[in-house]
Amino acid sequence: MSSLKAEGTVKRAMNIMHNGLAILQQGRVLVTDRLHGHILSVLLDIPHVLLDNCHQKLSSFHNTWTRGLKNCRLADNAEDASRYVMELLDEYGDSLPPRLTAADIKEKL
């Protein structure tokens, strides 16, 4: 019985993940204050702005691992985040990476 329960849990988790990925890809530029939002944006090549928090968790991660990315900006406040969104929209224009459907994402995983 425990394997059946785990299978159901895995299927539910996969559905949640697919839905989340589809939501992330609906916009042209993502603004996030979550590390997983940043990581998924990196993996999906989505232009994004990191809005750091008082613990500097995002800036520490970004400065250590993803500082060289051209499609990512680090903001300390909402005003800077808004300015960076406009920069990314100007920079990428219509050349954003193609968006994948939930079915396409499932096939790649």
C-alpha cells in the first residue's frame, strides 16, 4: 500500500510542478523574491528580476552562482525591479525564448 500512496503523491507533485512551470512561462519577464523562481527561470531561460530580501539570500546565491547571466537582474527594491523589467523588455524585445506547454515540459523531464 505504501508504494501506491507514493505513486499518487509523485503524480500529484508532478502535476503541481507542470502547472507551476506553465504559469512561470506566461509572462515575458518574471519578477521573483523566491530562490526556486530564480532557479527555474535560469533553467527555462526566462528573463527575470530577483527582488532580494533582508536576509540577502538571493543576492548571495546570485553573486556566487549566477552573476554572469545576461537575462537576470538583482534589485533591492520595487522601484529598481520595475526599472530592470523595462530594461529586460527593451533588451529582449520579441526574441524571447519559445514558451513550452505543460505537455512539452513533461516530455523534456
